[in-house]
Amino acid sequence: MKIVGDTDDLIKDGEIELVVEENQDTDLGLALEMMENSFAIFDNHLNSKESVIESEGSSKKCDDRNYKTWATNQLPRTLVGIGDILSFSRKHADAADAYTRAIPYRKTAVENSEQQLIQTNRNSLKISIEQLKFQRLLTEAHVLV
């Protein structure tokens, strides 16, 4: 942004604030659009029957569970990011909706970590750091609403 002329007149007229506010709205809109697109990509990938990778003219089934787990963990993270952008934009009702939509994903992560803990530690029920992380993220989602 280049300012030409007397800056005191611009500040008095509020033009500088207007330019900064317009840039901020553009940035927030772009960030929101990117977060919504990433959510749609993760959601589409996880809800498709099979993940297929095209490689050298042949189709191969991609059964990479690590990627599926990672993508599953990104859904609520993306929803919370969308909620943060909406909250910053003073669209609190939409932000609460995004935070609320993240809660079922957080609950599923806690339940999955508990099942994994039971399978790995049949004799001793020690709580893992990962399980504590998922419980904290679930609590955070409830607090944000």
C-alpha cells in the first residue's frame, strides 16, 4: 500500500482503516474458502468406497491406513479452523455450528483410542498420551461452543 499526500488527512478521513479492513476481509474470505475446500477434499476421500491411485496407466487400490487415520484426524481440525475464522469475522452462530460439527469426530477419535488401548494393553489399562490428547481436543470442542 502506497500512501500519497498528507497522511494526517487520510487518517482523519478513515481511508487507511478502510483499506486495511478491505484487505483483511479479502484474506479472511480466502482463508475460509481454502479451509472449506480442504474439508471437502478430506470428507470426499474418507466417504468414497475405495481410494484409487492412478499409476503408470493401471489402477491400484490404496489401503494406506495411516493416511486414512491422518485424514480422519484432519476433519475436526479443519472444522475448528473454519469456526475460528467465522468467529473472528463476528459470525458467531456459524462458528458455533462449525465447532458443533467437529464434536462427533472428536468423540469418535476418543472411542477409537480407547479401543486401541484395550487391544494393546489387555492386562494393564494405562492411558496413553495420544488418548489424553484426543480427550483434550474433545473437551476443547465443547468449550468452544
